[in-house]
Amino acid sequence: MSGASTSVFSKPVVIVGGGVTGLITAHLLSEAGVKVVVIEKLDKVGGLARSFRYHDDQFVFDCGPHRFDTNNPNVKSYLERILDEPGTFFPRKSEVYFKGKYYSWPIKPQNLVQLPPELAGRAFVDLAVNGYKEYGEDNFQNYILRQYGPTLYKHFFEGYSIKFLGIHPNETHSDWAKVGINRAIIDDNAQMQNLYQLLKSTLLQFNKKSQHFLYPQGGMQDAWASISRRVIANGGRIITGHGAEMTGGNGKVVSVKAGEEEFEPSTVVWTAPITLACKQLEVQVPDLRYLGLLLYNVMVKEEAPRDYQWCYYGARDLLINRVSTPKYFSPKTAPPGTSGYCCEVTCMKGDARWQHGERLTDWVIDDLVSVGLLKNRRNVIDVKLERLPNSYPIYHQSYPGQLDIARSGLSRFSNLHLAGRTGLFWYNNMDHSMENAFQLTKRLLRESGRAEADETALATGQLAG
């Protein structure tokens, strides 16, 4: 194993947060001979992509739907190295529930005839006349009106956005629409940034092969456990059950504490909330907020009637926002004759939903019956509630300026690097977090004076030890 420059990495690289970006950065740096310390406040790693196991590990749930996009060659190469067992390779099947019916998502041609004729007709009229209309400032509402027209805005976007974020679309930045729609689609060949693209992508679905994904057979935690073992085998440390406390001085982060231990870092990779970094380093704390999630992991003695991996539920009278079915990622996540449903409900940490989420369990079960996923309430085996703070950055209309305040203040610390969804305040998918780790590691090793050959290998996650 070739070592990194001792002048740059004579002290450990401290990585705050053991989620996707933090773990993979730790792994790649440790392969390069860099001493790494990962500090994770939870009792296990994986962050927003970790798994939950119940009933003697018979039922496995993730934090909502997670899977690897192997169309990305960097991700594919990395997974081939780190997965201990072959994963399941499956075609994507996702849906949206609208006015009592299920539609494929992205929309397929056969779904067009399912739409109420009046709704479909008005949407196509919007396509013809919307170019002649002018809309005001660039918020979520006006972005969607400009791109899709008032019919689809009113019926598909407005209610779901209010339900999900808890703020009105005229208070939401247009970036939420720009990235959110395509984050949900996850298909570079099916972009839907306006009504014309929606129509084009829909028509292109004829005879189109489904996109395929890779999933660890026993849940996403299998991947993070494999990476963790490699970090430790390379001499790195992973500390769980402790939050990190940074102290700054003379333009650097001079110490990071985890419980009773204190580290003097060469570099700090921060993947925890950017607002917490500002608070700890005593710079102006911006008005940036993160959405929380309640996960109701429902175990039932029934076969799932719909074989989607996940589905969006936008109706305002339903509590659930999205439901994923783990057995359609891997059959090993539920015993034969049973199913699991991961039901997502958004909230804010500390609000009434967050504090009293158990009281909403019956409502969630009622929703599953209402949308046809559960035949008989008596077939519910168990429901486990998991609370996830800081799940999504909230793109309020003022967020760009507030994010600039945070970045400007933290830029004074030369050895601090922000990364990951919460550290960058970045609405991304798991594969983007992996790419973030690849590129960050490449940059850190370049700054240490490593050879170009190693940089090239890192770009594909194949740095040789």
C-alpha cells in the first residue's frame, strides 16, 4: 500500500458522519494509506441509507427506497469491489397514485387513456397556449406554471408540494422543482422539465426497456457493513454513538471531540448539517432548515397486491407521502407469505407529529387499506416507527442567500470540507453522494501530491491498495 504525503496527512482525517459520502470517503482515503477517523452520532453507520431489522432479522427495511444505479460506471466499478455477495438486479417499477388509480412513473403511453378526459384535454391546451403567458418571480409555483401549465400544477404539483414540505409553492425556491422532479424520475432518458418533455418522454416509453438497479440482498446495511470492515482493516477507526464537537482557531479546525476522545485533525470532512458546523465554529448560523421523516415500517401477513418498489401518494386526505415495498428490492427482506411497507410521513423535528408519531399509526394503517395495499387490518403483524431528522434540505425561496452566508463563514477554515446531502444542503440521490465521495477523495489526494495515476483510479473507485 502506497502512502499519502506525510506533510499533508501527518494527522488523521476526521470524517464527521458515517453516511454514504462519509463512509466511502473514509474507505478510499484509508486505501491510500491515510489515517481516518469516522465519527457517527448514531449507533450504526449508513446515515439516511441505513437499514432497520425486526423480528429476529426476518423483516428488513431501509430509510425509504434506496438502490444503486449501475448505469453509472463509477458506481458500478466501486460496487464490484466492495459487495461481499452478489446483489439483486431488478427492473425499476414505480408508480403514482392519483384520484383513486395507480399510474406508472415515469408515465407510459397506456396511462394517458386512464386520465380523466377533461383533465387530459385541458393539459394539452396548456401546452398550446402556455408559451404566450408570463409569470412572475422564480419560485416553485411559477416555475411549474411556466413549464407545465395551470392544469397539471393544480392537480399534480401544488397539493403534493404543500403536503410534503409544509410550505406553499410560492414560498418554495424553483430549484426544488428543477431537481426534485428528475430526482424522482432517476432516468436520464426520461427528463420531464416541461410539458413538451413530459409528452416526448411519455411517447418514448413505447418498447423501452426498464431501467435496472442493484440492491444488496440483505438490505442496504450489507454494503455499509462491508465498507466499514474495509476501513477498519486499513487501520481506520469508526466511532459510533457519539456526536462530534469541532473547535476552530487561526483559520483551521484545531480539534474534534467524540465523547471523551479528542483528535487534532489534518482535515475535517463534514457531512452533518451545515447549520451545526456554523454553530460549533461560531460563525453566523443561516436560516436553513431540514425536513424530518417519520417512517412507519408495517409488517403484514399478506402478499403485496402491487409489485412496485415505491409509489407516491399526493392526495391531501392521505397521511402517507410515499410507500416502498422492500420485498421487491430483495425477497430476503420479508418471510414468504408476508410483506413489508415503509410508509413515509414528513414533519419537522420537534413538532406535534414528531413528538406524538405513535398516535398516527392507526391513520397510516387506514391509508394502506384505503389505497388497496392492505386487505385486512387484522393481518398487521407489527408496526415500528423510526424518526429521521434532517432528511431533506428545505429549499425555501431565500435559501441561496442563506447558504452563501454559511459557506462564506465556514470558508475561513482552510482544512474543513463540506460534503454529502446535509453538509452541502444538497437535494441529491445516493449515487450523487457516492460520486461526491469519489471526487472529494480525488481532490484531497491531489492536494497531498499524489500521482495522476492514482487520481485516475479514484475516478472509478478503483484505487489500488
